Amino acid sequence: MSKVSQAEKIKYLLPFIFLSFILNPALSNSLQVVKTLKVQVKDTAKTQKKDTLKVQPKESTNLQVKDSAKAQGKDTSKIQVKDSTKVQPKDTLNNQLPDSVIYKQTNFSTEELIRGARLFNGLVYLGDKSINCVACHNTHVSDTLNWNPDALEISRKYLDKSARDLSRVLLKPIGPKMKLVHKGFQLTAGDIVLIKAYMNKFVGIGLKQNKPVITYLLLLIIASVLFLLSSVDVVIRKIYKDQRINWAILTFTTIFITWILAVNAIAFGRAKGFAPAQPIKFSHAVHAGQNKTDCNYCHYTAKISKTAGIPPGSVCLNCHFLVRNGTRSGATEIAKVLKAIDDKKPIEWVRIYKLPDFVFFSHEQHVSAGGITCDACHGNVKEMNRLYQVPDLSMGWCIDCHKTRKVNLSNEYYKTYYSDLYDSLKAGKIDSVRVTGIGGRDCGKCHY
Amino acid sequence: MKKYWKDIESKKKKEEVDGIIKAPDDDNSLLGLLSDRRKDMAASRRDFLKLCGFSFAVSALSSCQSKISKAVPYVIAPVELTPGEALYYASSYINGSDYCSIVVKTRDGRPIKIEGNPESGISRGGTSARVQASLLDLYDGNRFHNPLREGISTGWESIDTEIISKLQKIVREKGTIILLTPTIFSPSTEVVISGFLKKFTGSEWVQYDAISYSAMLEANKISFGKQVIPDYRFDKADLIVSIGADFLGTWLSPIEYTKQFSSRRDPGQDMNWLIQLESNLSLTGSNADNRIQIKPSQEAAILLNIYKEIIKGVENRHFEAPSSPIDVSEISKKLVSSAGKSLLISGSNVKHVQLLVNEINRLLGNIGKTILFDSFLRTHLALDSNMEMLIGKMQKGDVNALLVWNVNPVYNWYNRDAFTEGLKKVGLTVSLSGSPDETSSILQYICPDHHYLESWNDAEPKRGHFSLMQPAINQIFDTRQMTDTLLKWSGSTMGYYDFIKAYWVDNMMRLQSEFIDPVTFFDHTLQKGIFEPASSIVESAGKPGKSGSIPFDPLSVKTGDNAGKNSTEIVFYETIALGEGRQANNPWLQELPDPVTRICWDNYASISPKQAKEFNLTDCDVINLGKVELPVHIQPGQSYGTIGIALGYGRNKCGIVGNDVGTDVWPMLTSENGNIVYTGTSDHITKTGRTYLFAQTQTHHSMEGRAFVREAGLNEFRNNPAAGNELHAYNLEHNKSLYKERTYPHHHWGMAIDLNKCTGCGNCVIACQAENNVPVVGKVEVHRVHEMHWIRIDRYYTGEEDNPEVVFQPVLCQHCQNAPCENVCPVAATNHSSEGLNQMIYNRCFGTRYCNNNCPYKVRRFNWFNYSAAGTLTGNLRDKEGMTGNLRRMVLNPDVTIRAQGVIEKCSFCIQRIQASKLKAKYENRALHENEIQTACSQSCPAKAIVFGDMNDHKSELNRLINSGRRYNLLEELFTMPSVNYLTKIKNKIL
């Protein structure tokens, strides 16, 4: 190795940078593409520009972690304080007007809207009485149960009402929980109007979606680029003199690309862990867990029909005719059920467990004939506040169970038609009959 | 071995095909891009790459979307309803004069299948293709959505007040109000109508049936003193002689007659004998033991000769008859020898012919034995002369208001111009029909009726046989039942449901002694669907008049052989599927191939091969018959000198499916002595030089030269139960397989089809289509051999070209134990189950069609295009019939996958029904009941020709059939070991 220029050194680093990306899980989690506030985007851009090549991978990720955290409004730093002071003069101007006039304000400048957003996200420094709405009221779609109403719900409720109504709740809270949390808020009329204006936008667009994690896509692109480079270099022999490096890169990237494609292809269209927000914050943990309601009480067709059934509103009413207040925010959520029944408008739940149309699945077959408990497929629902999909509902998952599950042959039906198996089981010739033993792997049992 | 043939000569239709078939409608489709018909752009390599890229992108994108679906429960759940479980309602099918007792299967509030009601003494669990398809009419978006005034939507309130005030004004001015309906055989409706007539004095009720039996009614009035059509008992007749009456297909009450006829087609027992004399090759003629070709004009002369022979045989009197065109001495001898157990019927609508038939039956002593008047038919009561009189009045301007319900004289009255002319002089015209037709299109007001599946009603199709109709779904559109409308206009505050209930409590309660409580009685009857009290309790129609008391002069009968020598006689007939054309907007029926000609989506002029040669005509030539131009279909067995043309086609106001399908030939009908005559003559038939394209399923399934249909005579069968089936024993002995034979120790599903019972009516085809979501493909696609029916009925001719015998054979997936299709599938998308089923897994199939190629029975169907809107690729939807619209899709069975483009599908032995019944047995902790599992085709077969069951169940009916000497398998020399078994056809060949 003779004289090596700075640029040439880097080419040897490339594979290692890539490796470190893969091997550092924390890092890959944080590699999110996020649209942040302008300032922050600028900042990251700056740092990246400066240290594009020099900077250590770990450092750059730390920066990004910080940035993304900022975007979610969890961090209050100097920049924001500076920002709030920027819009302050406008605010003070508003204060000179009487409140009744301010509450009727309908047109807002961009600056004002930004301030509304910042107020909601707790980015405005108001001394000891700083507020942080987003801490309790989600602006993003969340996959855990948050008992408090999210920004969308509040905005829907106050869409037709004036900002003065909102101010009453904020400044003179009523409910016990609200009294505790909304204690001592000192918001000006101007700020409340801006908060309301900010929340109004959710009515149109809904809650913000969480940005997809595309770490693996990035890695795949990098791996593909490396793969291409190396395969070209195998021929032209310009980059690496030692061909073994090329071959090593080629082998490694091939394995990586195949693996990532395979894993993702298998997971394609499957929704393991799918936990959507439901129109009513219904907690299975409260109903099935704490109150020990039997699954079959609400899902009363599971034993007698193909489908387990979503309970109709009238079933809710069996208890909630009397039970109108929950321990947490039950009052608001139970009120939704009662309203739906009064309006004769069905509650549109988001379906979680869904098999493709070409699969026939019968709850009756599994629960009644097969004697399988609910948690075998649905997991420990009793501990789920927000319900999520436990299995991936793949065919392999189905077949695995069919292979291992023992059949109870004591049913008259089996005794008649599977007498050979029943007799040998009784005689002790075989120790068990699995579902596959009675045709549980026939394609046509589920696909027709 | 008999030689079977299917076609007269193979024709080279290639040029015609290319000439007439249009390129796909939208050329943006993949096929359009690749099509060599695009002259400006031959598919280049670039296009190919473009397409590759496109399809990759589309498939990638379409699979990325994961749809968020909603689960929407009821607000307050109905008590009787379990989501996901089927509910069955007993009801009745009434459409014009068609009647059937049915059970409606509903899922989550929508009817998805119609089954026969085994409780009924009339249909006894059978249905017809029309009954099965009537389900689809419910989901027809072409039905009226709301009341209309001069074509503009309006509300019931305003239309009611307007019409009532107009009617009242007419009554005040002593005008005439006419209510025009088909034959009404609902007792409650009759009372509603009479109430309406009483309320509006000066109003009259006219019944009109498009297919008229008025000559028969008039003749029976003279012969027996009762103007009704008697109850024919085909199950009690050893010998049936039918002169042009297609009683298995369309005549009077075909479901009932098929049941009765087939019950006597068991060769082991007392088998009946059917002689058919006819011009067209009808369904009945195809099933006849002897078929004799005659011209319609010869009917009277033949009957006179039969009369002559019989009066000689029975009363030993001499009678001078004109010379007979055919030798009737044998037939007459047989009739005399089976006197009292024979039946002579005629499909003619000429009074003197029917008088002669009555007289012969009387002489033979059949009245009271095979022809019963106690339980006469009430489904056909209309007289043509009444309609004639009505039109006369209308033309004179004597009619002030005309209310039309469910009849369509503007389309199917022979003299439609006179009717339309008269209509112009009627002040107020109201249509009460539920769906648009030619008549309602020119009426002022439309007060739409419910579909029958949304209605309450009752029926008495035969005296003493009552049945109830109940809604299986809430009304889809803003319609109101006709009877409710009449009740409202009559000033009644009662709904029709309460009305029926009250009527039944008042009138039916006393006919039974089982229930004392009226509510229990009504509910119980409603659940059963039918009410058939002991016949002695029902007041009888009175005995027919004494035999000698009726003056009858046989010499007055005109032999009517006055047609010119060169003229050709035309016979008009109804098809099995469309009948008079009421259900023309039903794509299932339009696509049901005619049992004999195997043509769908069209009517045509059937002509005998001999005459075709004389006129130098080939299949598909268009000829001019004077009033209309029609394509020619050369029909073996068509009587020489006659042409057969189907009525019921050529509608233009029924909806997107049925408009302009076929040719309208109703104006060619004539009237004679006040009765419409369904025959005619044509003096000049000219070739137009044009050709036409048929969608014909016949030429596609050739199994030539093989013993797929085996038959024998009754005498041979009596000597040897395996007569005609000698090959079976030979094959059993010689068939050897390399593979180890599979065993099915638990269940082994199988089927037996009795070719002797099957009449080929096509009910199973539509039943299967409804049950298994079989798509409709349309005329062009059928022509391109893309039809999708899972069960087809093959028809073969044997014997001479000019006078062939016909055999029918339903062919479905044979569920072979050595299935040739399974070995060749590269992805194991078709394989065998542990219960002997040949399974087809749609989501696994990727469309190589190897299985299709390797199937010797050609029962596999390929989704060439996106017929069902289940595919993801755009631009390939083939749905001219609107079957993928939201409303039409409500007919789909949720338990059966909708197949996407590019996959093979085929009969599954209704595995969804097998699974459901098994699960029910497990849930109830019991073994399966006998015949508990029924496939869609076997459940509603009116002939009971299809039997499904477990071949391992040795006590089953199926095993009894399988173990008979008549059993054989299709193409058993291939050793495919099918699970579908056929029983040889045994013809009663005595003549």
C-alpha cells in the first residue's frame, strides 16, 4: 500500500459503517425519516453537512434521537424558548382586546397557528404554569390505551362550540380527574383561541400517523448499492486491489438481501400485533379481567355460529343500563354507547382478527366441537386494555396447532364415523389422535 | 354398442367467429394491449416489457394495501337471528301462473338460496330453473325504486290521493274501472280484489294469461260442466300419450308433473310408458319412450283416428274418420288395454281438439282415475275472449281507468297494436307491477309491487292445497305490495298481512282439527309453508258431468289440413328458462342453455335437417319469415315441414340484461274462435344471406365414440339387470393401477345419477349457480367456450338424423379417486381429501390449466377474465350483465369463495354443506341423519335423479343404487374411479 488519499481511506470504511448499522439495534430503531419543525431539520442538515464523512455513526444517531424526541414535543430546549419570545408581541397585542372579541376570532396568521401548536405540545414556556396538553391528549395515533380523550375527540366536541366553552373547561375544570390535572391553568383568551384553532385541524385530517420505520429499507438500499459496486469491481478491479474484500462484501450482502426479502415477504399482509384505536375506548382488561365477564357473555355466538360476533349495543345495555360511570373516564365512553343506541347508529368497530376471504373459519367448530379455549388464539385478552392481534394468523400457525392438538373422540359423531380410531384409542393401541389424523390437513376443510 | 352423435355435421365457423366477435370493449386491458386485433399497434417487445413492468407494479402495490375493515354489530339484535348462521323461511313462489312451494335460505337478513319444500304435496321438494333463478330478480336494480307519475319519482302519499280521487270521480260519473291481472289463485287476494270491485262500483276484473289455456277451459266446460283444468295424475298413468304437450318442461305445472312422471321411471318397479307426438323436439319428447313426428295441422285428424279406434275397441261402434297421417292403431290398442290407467293430453289451444281429447279420456274411463276434478288446478283460469272483449271496450272508449298488475299485453298479446290503440282512449292508466316492462312503460302511474320474496301472500294452486308466502327480507326499494295498494285505495285501514291472517282464521281454521288456537294454527302453517287438509273436508268442485250426458259431435271437428302444400307450419313454444319472458332480465336464466338445442341467450328458427337441405340452409343462416328475420338452427327431430320458434324473447323494456336478446315473435300469433293459436304458417321462407352467431354450449364437450351413456330396453332389463352395461363388468376386471388403491375409512362422499329419471330440465344448473357463486359470462364469452357452469347437462342423439332419440346426462366433477387432474398440478392446488373429495384450492391455483387439459370429463372451468370483480388487476372486468354491482352481489353465498381471474374452479360436491352438516352433528353429539347432507343439485331436483351420500354408509339410498346392476362410471375404462355413478337409461320400448 503506497500513498492513500483521504477519499480512498473512506472506501475501506464503507463495509464497516454498514455493519455497524446492522449490529446496533438501538441505532436501527432510531433511523426514522421524520419531518420535524423547520429549525430542527435545518439543524440536522447542518450537522450532517459538516461531518458527513468524518462523523462517527453513533454520534449522528444520537443527534437524530434528540431531534425526533424534539419533534414529539418531549424536550423543551433553548430554541423553543427563543421561538416563543418571537411571537410574544403579537400575543400581548391581543390581550388588549376584551375576551369576548378574542373568542370570536376566526382568521389566524401562520405565526399564530404555530403558537397554537406549540402551546398544545407544551413548547411554550409559561413559567411555573406551563401547560403540556399533549402529555395526556394524544395527537398521534397510539397503540396503547389512553383513557383521556385525544386531540381529535376534543376538537370534534368543541367544533361547533365557541372557544369560551373550551376556556371554561380549561380554567374551571369540573370532573375530579380534570380538577386535579387542569389545576391552576393560567391561559389567556388569546392562547385558548389558538389552541382551539390548532385542534380544529384534526377534524379534517384525523390524528397524525406514526411515521413508518424504514430502517430495513435503507439498509436494503445500502446493501444493494454495495453489492452492485462490488460486483462491478470484480470485473474492473479499480476500487479494491484485494479481490477477497469484494467477495466478502458480495457474500455478506447477498445473504443480507435474501434474508431481509424473505423475512419481509413472509410477513407481508400479516398483521401480528395490530392494535387499532377503536371508536370507543373499550378495555378488555376492565371487562374480562377485573370484572371477570365471561367471553361468551358478549360474544354469545362463538359457540353456535361461524362468527364469534361483535356484541350488539343492546348487550352492552344489559349492564350499562345501570352502570353509567366507570372508575376512569368511563362516563365519556359509556355515554358513547348509550348515544349510539339512542341514535340507532351502530358502533363501527375496527376489525382486528380478519382472515382472508378464501379461508373458511368457524368458531363453532373450534369452540364447541373442538373445545378450544378463547385464549388459545386470542391470547390473554384479560390483560389487554387495547386489544391487539396475538397470532399472525398465517396458515403455518393454523397447521401447527392442527398437528399437535388432540381430538376428543368421545362425541357420538366421531364414535360413529371414526370408530376404528376410537376403538384403538380405547384399547390403548394409540395414545392420541391429532386433528390431522381426522383430516385436519385437507385443504378443502378450510378453503372452499 | 350404439353409435351416438351430437351434431349433424361439423361446421367451419371460424370465419364467422372472427367476423362477429368484437374486440374487448376497453383496449386498455392487458388483452387489449396484446391483442392482434389492434391493427395500429402490433404488440412489440417494448409493449411486452411495459406490460411486465405494469403488472409487477400493480401486483406489488395491490398487495401492499392492507384494508382496515369495520366490524359493525347490530344496535339491537333481532332475537331469532344469529350472525353467520342461515335462517330458513318456508314460502311460496308465485310468478304469473308458475307456482312452487319453497324454503328460502337467508344469511344475515338476505335471501341467498331457494330450496324445494319437501312438505308440499305439489312440488314435493322439487323446483325448476325459473324458481331457482327468481332469487336473482330480487336483487335486480332495474326494478322500480319508487312510485312514478309520468316517469317522475313521487311519493306514495301524493300518488295515493291523486289516484283515489280520480277513481272516485270515475265512479261518480258511472265510468268503468278495469283491473287487469294474470290468473289469481291466492284466496286472500281474490277477496281483496272483490272488496276493491265493490268499493268502486262499475269496476271489473279481467284475468289474462300470456300463455293461454282457454280452449281447454272452454272444452272442459262443455265436456264436464266445469270451466277448470283438472288435476292430471301422471303417477297413476301406465301409459301417457301426449300430443304436443311439453308437460315435463312448460305445460301447466311442470315441477309437479316431473315429480309424478319420474316416480314411475324406476325400471325395477312398474315403469310407465310415454308416447309423444309433436313437431318440435321438446323436453318431454326427448324423454319419451316413443316419439312420433307430426305437423300441428295433423293433430285433429290423428285424434279423430284414435277416437275411431277407441270407440271401436270400447263401445264396438263404427265411426267414419278422415284418413290418418300416421298409423295410430298400435297407440289406440295400448290405450284401450290400459284403460283407466292411461292419460291422453294435448298442448293445443284449439277447442275442438281439446273436446276430442276429453271425449277419448272419457271413453277410456280415465276421468276420476288419472284425471281428477276434485283437486283441479287454479293456476290457469283466464279466457282469451275476456281480453278480446276488454280491448273492444277500450277501443270504443268505454274504459275510463285501467289498472294493470303483472301482465304485459303490450308485449305478449298477439294483437298488441289494438291494445295500445285502445289504451290511448283510457283516461287513467296505472301499473301495479314491480319491474319495468313494455306495458308499464306507456302507463301514466306506476305503483310498484314488492318482489315475491318481500311479500305476504297465500295461494291455492290446486283445490285443497293451500300455501303461504312470507317475506324473507325487508323491502329493498320504496315499493308496496299490490294487495296493500288495493286495500288502501278501497279505504281499508288493514294491512295485507293482517288481512291474510284474518282470512285464514275465518276460512282455514275449520278445515283442520289439530289446532284450536288461531295464532298457533297460523304460525304453525307459516312455518310449514303449506296447508293440505284432508281432501274430504275441502268442498269439492263437484263431480264432472255424466259421460253420456254431453252432446259431442266428432264430425264437427275440423281436420284443418288446409295449409298450402308448399307452406311451412310454424310452432311457437316456451323455452324452459324464459317461458313467456317474465324473467328476461335474469342473466342466470338467459345463460341457461336450452336442454335440447344447447343454445343460450337467443331464440331461433328450428328446422328439420331434411328441409334445411331443401332450402339450402346451414346452421346460423338468417332467414326471413315474412314478419321477422331469424337465425336458423338445424334441429334433428324437428318434424319435416315445420319450424319451431320460441316466444318470450326480444323484449326491449325489461332492463339491461334482457333488452334486445333474441327476436320478438308474439305478433306472429293469431286468434281462432276467440282463442290464441300457437301455430302459424309461412308461405315464403327466404334466405337473407346473412349469418348469425349462437352462443351454443353443445359443440364444446365431445366424448365421441365412447360408452358414456348406456341404455337398454325394459324387456332386456327385466331379463338382465345389467343390460346395456356389460362393459362395466369387463372394465372392473381389466382395470389395473400402478398406484396403491386409496382407502377412505371414515367418510367417502359419492353421488348417483339415475339417467332414467333425469329429464334434463336444468334446475340443477341454476341451483348450483346460486349456491356456488358461479359467475355469469355473457353471450360472447359463452361462444368462446368460457361458460362457467359447474354442472352441465350433456345431450346426445342416437338413431337416425331425422328422427333421433335423445339422452341427457348431467356431468359434474366426478371426484375421481385416481384423478388425472391432481397429478399434473405443479403447485398441488388440486388434490384429494381424506373423505374422497377432489379439492380445488383457488388461492393456491395460479392458472396453468394443466388440470383442465388432463380432465377427461372437461368439467373444470377457468376464469379467463375477471367475471366476479374479485381480481386485483383493473381493466379485465367482463360484466355486461351488471352482476358485480352492489345490489346483485347480495345474492352471493358468503360461505363460498368468489373466484378471481386466472384460477380454475369446479364442482366441490357442495363441501360447504357437507362441513356445515358435519358440524351440526358434532354440536348435537350425534351421527348424521339419513340424507342430511344434500348438494344444491340433489336437494331441488324435481325428478329426484341425483342422490348424494356417504358411500361408506351401507344402509343409505346411495348404496342401494350403487349396488344395482345399472351402475357404471363415466369413462371407466380410464380407471379414474369416479365417485359419481350413473345408472343406465332403461327405455320402455314396446312399440
